[in-house]
Amino acid sequence: MSLIYKVIFVIIFYMLNLKLLTSLTKIQLAFVIIVPIVVVLFLAIVLYFPISASYRRHHFQVRYYKRVYKVALENDYYLINQFYFKIDSNKLAKVDHIIFGDKYIYVIICKYYEGDLVGKSSDKSLIFISHKGKKCYTDNPIIQSKNLTSKLSSSTGLDVSMLIGITLINDDCKVEVQSESKQFYIIQRKKLPALIKAIESRPVEKINEQQLAKAVQSIAKENKRKK
């Protein structure tokens, strides 16, 4: 039996034994009532943080989707979620979200890190520093994004220069990844709207409606996601 259940059991036990309660002094009665409540509140506070962290870790895709969807909705952009396409006869590649902007197409993959990232965008691996201070190496998501956009371009026939690769990460992950690229980014979820706004403000021509419709159809046609 867990500690919380034991506390609840004790409370119920005392409540059912009214004779015992009525025989107690006011101080004893206050102690019997207050102590279990304090214990329960303490356990709730202690357990809140690990439970909250576990929830964020296991449901981060939903939180990211809400932010991506809001960007697409507010700017009247086309959006495709959970896009799968063939990279060879036996293997599928996945893109979490694709936003069709006025000037670029944003190929978004989502990651969750319980720590911080340090390194260079050209490095095969980045240094991952956990919240407890432990260091290790992890695959560079920017390299993954580059490979993904290249394969997507080959699969759909879209000009790779139209594709912007974005790795979306959790807001509490600090990123110190040196990069001079204007095509591939790793950013926190909260910064996505500002990034897309900045990219869309570049002095380049908009994708015309026919090109955009063709791009959407080309990508939608290649989607191998199971319905």
C-alpha cells in the first residue's frame, strides 16, 4: 500500500471512530486532523514536479502541434502533420509538420531534451548536458534536418532552396549551437512564430499560387501515413 493510501486510510479510520475523536482534547483533535492534511499536501507538492516533467516528456508532441497549428492558422498557411514518405523501397522517413508559407516551405521535426545542447551546427554530434550536470554526446538534429529536407526534395521534386529545416525543441532546453545557416535552425517552441515571421520577411518573391498548390499536392500525394 502506498504512503498516500495509508494516510487516507488513517483519516477515514479516525473519522469512523467518532467516540475516539470526541474523547480527545482540542489540541489532540487539531493534531489528528491537521497532520494528515499536511502530509498529503507535502506529498502532492513533492510528486508534482516529477509527474509534471513526465507528462511534458510524454505529451510534448501535442504541445508542439498547438504552437505549429496556431502559426499556420494566424497566417493562413497550409499545414500537413505526420508526413511519411519513402526514401527507399523498405524505409519511410517522417516529418512531424510541414508549413507552407508565402515564401518558403517549413519542414519541422520535433525533439524533447531533458537538458541543454552545446556545439556547432556542422558537428556530427552535439554535447548534451542534463539538468543534473552530466555530459554526453547526442546526434545533431540539424544534420538530421538537412538529410530530411534533401530526401524530401528528391522525393517530391521541390527545389531544396524552398525548404527551411526547423528542429523544434522544448522551451526549457537551452541551445548554444553555433550556426551561420539561413536554412536550418534549432529553436525553442516559443520562438517558432518569431522565426517564421523573420524568414518570411526576407526580400524574396512569394511562391505564386500555382506553385504553392503544386507543392501542397506533390507533398500530400507522397504521404504514406496510414489513415
